[in-house]
Amino acid sequence: MLPAEHDNSSVDKCKADAQCRAVVEGQLGSGAFDIVTSSRELLPLMFALDASHDLVELVRTRYAEDVAAGSFEFPSSST
């Protein structure tokens, strides 16, 4: 089980460093540290904002041979 207390040291260090804070707020928007309360929340937010991290597309390309061999089908990539 995870401890009840979250490790905020990475977030606190970034908040205190002007360059780190500027980079994070540049990616997540002004006030990003108001919604990020722990270091565990920061990476998923940054990951979700990058359109190139489409899980279905990553699986489709990484396992293309397996998909073809098994005659699997993926949902349409156009949404």
C-alpha cells in the first residue's frame, strides 16, 4: 500500500526554481501548481497534453505484426 503522505519534494523544488516553474507553467498553463499537489500528478498531466501520446496509435504501430498475424482490428483513428 502507498503511504498516506504524498512526496511533494519534486513539486516544491520546481516551484522554488524559476526556470522549472516557467517550463511547467508553459506546458500546463498559468496556475498549474494550483492543481498539482504531488509529484505523482505532474507527469500524467504533461503526458496527457501531448497529442503524440495516443495509446491506441502507439499500440497499433508497436505491435503491427502481431495485429496482422492475429487479424485484430483497431477502432478508426479518425474521431
